Amino acid sequence: METYWEHISGHLWWRQWSEPYEVPHGYMVFSDGRFDDWLVGRVELDEELIDWAQNRLRYIGEVLEVEWLDDAASRHVRDEVLGLDGP
């Protein structure tokens, strides 16, 4: 999850921001070593959650069948594979 704010109004020296909100940050590592990441917008989140509950992931116009990692495997990928050392 990532915390974001939307720019509501203003210019360089004064800006008004929305209340903070969290959005999922997806990471994908391909078998050939390529890497991609993306953010799930607030508008799309409800639809994405339904897909995730049914082991599906939308990625660049495709619907992929996925197998979710357990907590330990997820931490290993986050820390060791992606180098994102979380809390």
C-alpha cells in the first residue's frame, strides 16, 4: 500500500491537497528478468478487489489467473527479490 494525496488547487508556492488515502502498489517480475510496477486508482479499487478475491489480476488489458503468496513468501519476495525492505 502507498499513501497519496491529490492536488486539488493552487500553484507552485501554495497548493491545496486532498486528505491522504491509500492505494495498492503492484509489482511484477517476469521470468526473463523484466520488472513492472503500477498503482491501482481509487476508482478501480472495488473492481480489482473482486478480481483478487477470485485469483485474477488485470494487467495491461489482460486478465491473469494468479496464485497468491502466503505472508512468509510475500515478505521474502518484498525484501530479498524486490529489495523493498518493509516494516
